[in-house]
Amino acid sequence: MANSPQSKKRARQNERRALVNQSRRSRIRTFLRKVEEAIASGDHAAAAEALKAAQPEVMRGVNKGIFHKNTASRKISRLAARVKALG
């Protein structure tokens, strides 16, 4: 357990940041799931639109420290390739 005032404050901040990061990660996963569903339905236009909406969200996650840059790039690249294969 945190003893010093500084470590107590840090623990409080960490709890708040964890909740923010959790909601952000969930939001990004929702965007990615929409792309997956559009690909599964076979609708190229919907998949391309969903991917276009998901890309900035994923990269924002990188800027906020949710994902590593290479992880986000890999996810976007693989989704883009699958969307392209539909068309």
C-alpha cells in the first residue's frame, strides 16, 4: 500500500488513467469490430468506409499510449489488405 503522500496521489492518478485508457481501448475495439463485420458481410463500400473511420481512432490510441505504433500500423495494414481484397 502507498505510504507517502506522493505515492498515494500517484495511486489515485493511476486509477483514473486506467479507467480512461480502458474506455479508449474499448472504443477503438468497437471501430475495429465494425470493419471486421463489414468485411464479413462482403460489402466493399461499407468496409472501406468503416476502415476510413477506424484509422484515425487507432492512431489516436498510439498518441495516447494505448497501443504501440507498430501494432497499430500492423492492424490497419492487415485490415486494409482485406478490404482491398473484397473489391
